[in-house]
Amino acid sequence: MKTLPGMDVSRFGEIPARLLLRRPDVRAAAWQVAAQSAQIGIAEADVYPAISLFGGIGWATNTLSGTPDTTTLSLGPHLAWNIFDHGRVANNVRVQDARLQQLIESYQDRLLQAAREIDDAAIGVVKTREQEAVLAQSVEASERALALASKLYQEGYTDFQRVLDAQRAMFSQAERRLVNQGNHVSAVISLYKALGGGWQPTPVEQVVAQPVRETMQERSDWGDLLTAPLPTNADEPPSTSRTSRHE
């Protein structure tokens, strides 16, 4: 994983960073950081002069006899430099850099929230599994107590109230066990979701419907951009090093 400026991945414990990058919200935050990082490079480009070539060609004629047609060709360089707006350009760079830092903080916060969700879900799975063993023994004990109370009632050593109490206790323990089993399943699902499991790449057909693509093709020449498959090598967030902005 390529780390972002000012981010310490080690504080996330033993959670593999690549698992966090499977989450759509984390990847979206990473791409927002990369997009804003590029904005700094665009703002810094205004500090330097820009040279471009301008040219034109023209052809003129008229209906007068004996008048030749004329063809003109012009070509020349053009230099643009905001040398007198250096303060405004520098402030724009600072603004873009402040926005980048804001998005980096938001990205780190999103990672911390994802790690917290994974930790909470994992603890839920462990605790409900531990409770399952205890509740299973409790249900077995309540069943034995009910069998004993029923035997005593049949032998005439006790009244039916003890049987009713034993049944009530058994049903209560069985209900607690069922609730715990449901909580265990929910915790497993939460852990699977927190780890980014189950997210499948969306094909182009689902991102842009076929009728919409046909309409867009009729308006403009999109080439194969609307039919080519989406990139699949997006497992890592984009790098935001300052050198990459000028490449």
C-alpha cells in the first residue's frame, strides 16, 4: 500500500491495509485525495510561463475578372506568464494544498472508522461464540431440571407448579440462546461487510445502461470508451507524493 503524507498505517494494528482498501468508501476517499493532489499541480503550473504556437490559414476570392485569389498563412509563438499575479497564484496553491490536507484528514478518519467497525464486529463474533457455549450448557441444565420436575410430579412428590416453573426456565434459556445465535450471525455479517467482502466490480452495462450509451454515441464520438471494460487493477489507492503531480 502506498501511504499518504502524514499517515501512519501501523496504528491500525494487525489489520491488513489491503482489506480496508476493498471498501468502496475508503477507495472513494483515496481517489478524492489523488484528484485534489492533481489540483495543486495545476495551480503550480500558473507560476511558470506558458508557450504556445498560434497559426491560421485563409483563402479569399471574388467575382471580379482578372483579380487573383489570395491565400494567407500566419504562424507565431505566444508567451503567457502571470508574472504580475504571483501573489494570487501563490495563494491559490496554498488554498489547493489546504484542501488536500483536509481530504487527507478525512481519508485517515475514514480509515479509522473502518478499523473501528472491523474491531467491533470481530469482538461481537468472539463474544457471541463464547456465550453460545455457556448458553448451550444452560439449556441442557434446564432440560434436565424439567425432566426431573416432571418425574417428581408423576411420582406424586411435588405439585405441577414446579413443572411449570421448570418449563418457564427452560423456555427462557432457549430464547436467550436463539437471540445469541442471531446476534452471532449479525456479527459475522457485520465483520464481512466491514472487511469489504462481497463487493463485486460493476460491469459497464450496469454503470451506463445500453439505451443511454446509444444516445450518447449518437451525440458524440466516444470511440470504445462506453463499451470497453472497466479497469481491474485498482487495488491500491493513488499515490499523492508531490513528485507525482508533475509527472
